[in-house]
Amino acid sequence: MSNNSMKNLFFHSLRSKQTLVTIASLLLFLAVVSFVLFEGTKKTVALTVNGEQQEILTHANTVEELLKQHNIVVANEDFLKPSLNTSIKNNIAIEWEQARQIEITVDGEIQTINTTEHLVSEILAKADVPINEHDAITPAADAEVGPNNKIAVEKAFEVTLLDGNEEKKVWSTSTTVADFLKQHNIQLNEFDRVERQMDEKVIPDSVIKVVRVEKVTDVVEEATNFAVETKKDDSLLKGKEKVVQAGEKGTVSRTYDVIKENGVEVSRNVISEKVTKEPTKKVVAVGTKVVTASVSRGASDTSDGKEFYVTATAYTAYCNGCSGVTTTGINLKSNPDVKVVAVDPKVIPLGSKVWVEGYGYAVAGDTGGAIKGNKIDLFMPSKSKAYNFGRKKVRVKVLN
């Protein structure tokens, strides 16, 4: 082959390679331009997923289409803003939060709810769980639910608290008596007591009674009774008494241990005593003189003596309630024929000899509850004679 032929062939090959490079460069340029044009038509979107924000470019026409492109499935309980059918515009902000399943326990009963709420109070409101300020809620109502997605509610109820003499209604949850007292800042002193076991459960309508116990020392000066000594005196009629020496009470200082419950004294025990004044005994003379039933009927006996009129009735030894023995010791049942007159000692002294019109000589040897003033009661041996005597106005003379 000639040199000219070889030279022509070389230049022909070189031109072919240049053409191919030019074509390839053109295609690359067109691809780059197309890509730039394609990317340039994408819209900028601020997408927040479960609190994490990112900026993306998309050709999606709606929110639903965009979320599907990112494999996000929206449930009814999820939070989404704006809605699925919203058209995508440049620089649009889209927020999606997936609902969590929250377990709510109310007094031991469990229910669940799917929600995107974070505050406990908002979750309970969405679950239609009513609460008040006295309920025990974990976590607290104004806190966010914890990572365990659980809420516990103990419903409060009214309890009657009797603290000493004070009664009031208070709120409590199902807890022990000890925790109840701590919850309401009830302090117990050394001797106070609670009329329930401290580990006993508090239930609705319970009554918690706190008895306030107080131990005090009381020193009191008190009177002491005097002794009574009796002495026989044969100068006094039997049954009569005469105070020979008046008695006088003494005093003693006593120290007591006193226990009060709710302000009321329930026990008092003597722990020491000291006599501060000795008592003076009372001495009483007791008459032993018995009046004899015989009286003198001498005419000279009526020469002197106090004479007056009285109303006279009669009685026997066998009347209802009668013992048969007179105030002065005369046994009427053993001496049915004796002449005895019941008198008022203020008018006719007991033991006096008297003369009674229509009755004769007698001794003032008895008394009676109805015999007062100028009245006398004449002893008769039988009921018939007493009835026959009746009631009369008679003349009486006191002989001595």
C-alpha cells in the first residue's frame, strides 16, 4: 500500500473517533440538562416524622402520594397535618406522628387507647376517664406519659375522720390506715391510739377514729369523814340520842394519775396521799333508860301539873306497820293492859306521867308520825276498843 493510501486511512479513522466523542459528549450534555431540568421541577417539602424533621424534594402531587413514596402508612389515630388529599406545593410543611398504644389502669381495671397525646391529663380525657384533684395518678396529670406507655389511676373516695372531738370528711384512695394518716398529716402522740389496725385497708365510707389520750397528774385536797363513837347513857330514854362531841372532818392531799380520752376523764388512780388535818370523832350518847309501865293513881298526884285540852285517838299493838314496841322500849304485846300514850315530845316530854280524861293515869311512852302538837294517841288492848274510842277532845294533865 502506498504512503498516500495509509495516510488517508489514518485520518479517516481519526475523524471517526472524533465524531463518536462529539456524539457522546452531546448525549451526556443532554442527559445532564434533562436531569437538571427534572430536578428543577421538584418541590421542596419540610417533612416531620415522629418529631424528626427533614427536607426533601419530590414530584408527588398529594400528601398521600408523598407518604407512600416514603413507606408511611397513616392510621386513623395518627396525627397528620395537612390531610392526605392536600396538594403538594413548594416549601409545604408536612407533620406526621404515629399513635402509641397507652395502657390505662383504673382501680385495677385495664383499658388501652391509641393516641398521639403526650400529657397524662389529655390522654385520660381522650379515654373518657374522669379524674379529680384527689385521685392518685401515676405519672402526675400534668406530666408526660413515660416510655412504658402506662398510666395508673386510683379513684379517691370520702372517708370520715374522727380526730379527738373533731369530725370531718376527707378524701382518700385505697391505701392502708398508716398511709392514710401520713397522707393527711395526722400525728400520733405517745399515748394516742387509732381504733383500727395500721395495716388495714381504707375503703369507701370507712370511719377512722383517732383517740387522743392524755395522762396528767392532779393534786387534790379532799375531806375525810370522821369516826362516830357511841356511848350508852342510862339517863336518856331508850332510843334517844344526844351528841356529846360534834365531829369534824379532816383533810388529806391526794395525788392522782389521771387519764383523759378526747378531753374526758376515763380513769383516776391514787399514787400518793398525805393527811393535812386529822378528823375529830363524833361522840353520841345512846339512851338505855326504859320507862316502867306502872303509874301511881294517888289523889295527890293531880294536885299539881300542867293541864290543857288535846285531840285524842286510839291505836293497838297490831296496827299495820306497828312493831308492838314503843319508842321508849315498852313491849305492848307482852303488856296488853298497860296505859301508854303516844305524844309529841315537844308538847309532853317522853317518860312523863299523865292523866287523861276518860282514860286515866298513863305514861307518855310512845310517839307517832301523825302525832304533832296538841294530839295524843291512846294505847288500847284490842282493835274493837280502839275503834269504839274514835276521836275525842279530852283534858290532859302532865303530872311530872
